[in-house]
Amino acid sequence: MASLTPKEKIALITRNLQEVLGEDIITDVIEKQNRPLKIYWGTATTGRPHCGYFVPMTKLAHFLRAGCEVTILLADLHAFLDNMKAPIELVQHRARYYEFLVKSVLKSIGVSIDKLRFVFGSSYQKSESYIMDIFRLSSIVTEHDAKKAGAEVVKQVESPLLSGLIYPLMQALDEEHLGVDAQFGGVDQRKIFTLAIENLPSLGYKTRAHLMNPMVPGLAGGKMSASDPNSKIDLLDSAADVEKKLKKAVCAPKEVDGNGVIAFVEYVLIPISELSSEDGKGKFVVVKDGEEIIYETIEKLKEDYIADIIGPKELKVATTLALNKLLDPIREEYANSEEFKEIEKLAYPPPPAPEKKKKEKKIGTGYVAKKKGETSASAAAPTEAVENLKIDESK
């Protein structure tokens, strides 16, 4: 591939993003300092990674093509701090599982992982200098601001734990301790990014740029979430499960806003097809009445969907085929790797079988069974005798 000019690198780095804070920092590094942009993306290793991870993976591919030095933070301690979504005994196993899957996803979309740096959060977040920085930052950030920063990232509960306030402080400090120029994440992390911009200079640290992906709607509408099985497709789901989940996906005819299937085509399938094409153009194929309709832009696909030229059925079938093609190499790598399978068992052990409760015998109900041929009056006689006996004893 031909080398890119500084302006082409910046355009590739910022492509398809919803928002960029501090683009002048990116410009300064690439154009004036004439060096690679150092950027990191972090993920808390909690639930099983889902197909929404293709969105940041596509951007990581863009960063690498633009000559960036990319660090992937496997935030195991963050996972524990987020309302204990991942027990401390499991976080490191889950971090290793994430490492396996992230590498597999990147390879499945044709991205070389040779230049990627993988870092476990616990490898440096327990150091003396890092802990001291947490104390220093906590002395200038209010409880209100820390809670506000993590509102869209940390799980919200009625009685929040203090760990949820530490979480955003650590994410801000990671920028300094990983030695980067920019942090990349979803737009849901904007408040944490703002906290970093406003407070790191008070510790004597420089301000970083922040790049934000849009949030892709889940299949059931709303945010795609690892905790909601109906909203997402896991990266190791079978082809049959992918088909079943997409059939159930919310995909109203002629409606594109909030349509999780169209959003997946827009932010995953077309951008990934651009990575492997020689001319840099994406392609998404829909079959209608036995004929192929090739879409190179999401705008044209949306236009045809609104006009009812293609409907939910054709869109879902095409998405199923394209997604299973992406997932096939990931499933194959998992099937052929005993280490991969073993770490999955350690990371997500099956829940213990529920204990069988012994059937309790009901004693002393007062019911007396009727004997064969016995009338209702005679059956009641023993009870009456007992009652008479109680009267006699009380005298």
C-alpha cells in the first residue's frame, strides 16, 4: 500500500467517528512533530465480547494503516471496580480470554497484530506511582464530578459503591501511565474524557486527544450490551444462533433510525469490506427476487430501505451471510485451540447445579380418610370422639 500523506493519515484516523476532542493535538503530532500518533483503546474484561467489538476493531485497523502506535488495554482491575461485574478471582482469566478473542477478531478482518501492544491493567495500576496519582487526583475531583463522569459507563445501582468513583479516575490516569497522545473509545465515555482533559493538567500532565465512535444500537433496540443476550450476538455464537438472533432483531420496515441491523451494516460490514478491497470501496450484497443488489454506500441502502425496495427479510438474510463469513475464522480458531477453549472455561465457568430440595412430609393435617362403605357421618365420628375426650379431660 502506498504511503499516506499527513493529511490522509489524519483523515483516516478520524473517519466514521462521531466526535473528536483535541484534533489539533493529532495534527501537531503528525504534521509538525512528524512522528506516529500513540493511541490506546481500553476494554473492561467483564461479559463475553460480542459483535459490537467489530466497530472499534475496524478503527484500530484504520489507526494502524495511518502508522499509529496502538496499545490495547485489557482493563482487568476496571472490570472488578465496575460494581464487581467480574469477581476478582476471574478478572485475569477473562482478560486472557479477551486477548485471545481480540486478536482473533483482528486477524479475521485482515489486520496484522504484529505492531499491536497488549497491556493488562493490573501490570502497572498497582504500582506506587499509579496509586499515588489516584490519591492526588481524588484530592481535586469532587464526588459529584466522579459520579457524573462514570454515569454512562459504570453500572448504576441504588446504593453505588466507592469503586465506581475510582473507575473514571483510573481511566483518566491511564493516558499518562501508558504514555499516549490520544485515547479512543465510544461516545458513552465522553464524560470520562472530559474529566481527564479538565484535571490531568493540575497534576502536571499534558492534555490528550480523544476519539469517539458512535454507539451502535443493539438488535433489540437501545445500546448493544454484553449483559443483555437479546441485544447482541457473541463472537463465538454458532451460524444457527446468528441466524436465529437476526431473525428476531428489531428491524421495522422503512425505518432506519434506531434500526440495529442497518446500524450493523453501516458501522461494521461496509467498513470491514473497505479494508479488504483494492479500491478502498465497501460492498454489501442483498439478494432480492433472485437478483443481487450491490451497495457501496450506506446512504443508498437506507434510501432503498425507506422506499421499500428492500425489506427486513432481505436485509436480515444478507446480514446473516456477511456476519457468518466474518465469524467463521474466529470459530475455527477456537475449535482448533485447546488453550483457547481452556481459558474460556476458566473465564466463564458454568454456574453450580442447584441443590435438590428434599420433599417435606406434611404431618398433622387433621384429615381422616374414609373407609370403604363408610358414610360421611360415621367417618366424622372418630373426630367427634376426640373432641368429647378433650372436653372430659378439661373437667
